[in-house]
Amino acid sequence: MNTPRTTLYRDKQNAKLLGVCSGIADYTGISIFWVRLMCIISWLTPVATVTIPAYILMGLLLNKKPPHLYAADTKETEYWQGVRQNPKRTAREIRARMKDVDRRLAEVESFYVNSNPLLTREIEQLR
């Protein structure tokens, strides 16, 4: 599942330097403050010999986030973050919602058919 909405991008619209931290925050759903804080802390520790080049490399290799993805509302953004974090759980949630919609639709159909004898007879004739 590699659609534009499930790809890691640099988010230049919310960027401070290269947009890597804002892209990671958008991708994971973690607050951008915490991602930037973890990045700064990692730059101040001995692992900076790895994290600084990794940040620069990601800034050079990651594509910019397409402009049409900025227009998404918050519900849609949360949905796609959930898909990226755990696709199986998201599929289960959608399946459960569809079962609920199907159950409610069956209740409506049952109510309408049971309260309308003419419709019931016509349905039985078609069988």
C-alpha cells in the first residue's frame, strides 16, 4: 500500500529547517513539538554522529509533500495516520462499521417490509 497518503514526505509548509521533523510528525501522528524535541536532544548526545547526517540525508532524499495533501481536513488526516500506523486495525474498524451499517439497514428494511403487506406480497411473488 504505497499511495501518496501513506508515504513519508518532507512537510515544507510546517518546516523549520528542511521539513523532516514536520514530515515525521505528520506521518506518525505524533505532535511536531515532541518530534522536534527528540531530534534536538539526539543532536546534543553522542548519537549526533548518526542523527545529524541522517537528518540531512532525509532532507535531501525525501520528496516534498504534495500541495493537495495540505487541504485534507483533520478527520481525514487522522484516518490516514491510523492507516500508516496500523493498517490491520484500520481495516478491522472499517469492517466493524460496515457490519453496523448493514445491520441497521437490515432493521430499516425489515421494519418497512413488515409494516407494508403489499410490498411483502410483491417480494414473495418475485421469489
